[in-house]
Amino acid sequence: MLRLLIWAALIAAGVWFWRKYKASLQAPKKPADPGAQPMVRCAHCGVHLPRDRALSKQQQWFCSQEHLQQGPQAPR
């Protein structure tokens, strides 16, 4: 009787491990977030915004035309 219980436990454990192994192989791989964009900091006010929406001048980034014309703010 004890042998039967041991065999049943071994078979159940084998089935459980097999299912867990197969599920891990079929799990979809999560792709990297394609929507993430590089962010830059405005040289005048310090706000962060996506690089494609920022304006650049002399390797500095600005959030608006007004800040671009005013130029970078002196560090505090």
C-alpha cells in the first residue's frame, strides 16, 4: 500500500512539473515598450519633455519658442 502511495505521489509530481515546464515555454515574451521616447530637460525652466517635441539650439533643449529666445537660465 505504501508503494502505491509513493508511486502516485511521484507521478503527480512529474505531471505537475511537466505542466509547469510547458507553461513556461509557451508564456509570451513581453516586448520592450516601443512607446518610450528619450526625454530632455529644458535649459531655461528645467521641465522634462520628449525629445521630438523639444527645440534645440547649440546642443541645448528648450520646451517652447519663448524659452528658446530667452536662452538658458543661470544655474541657481
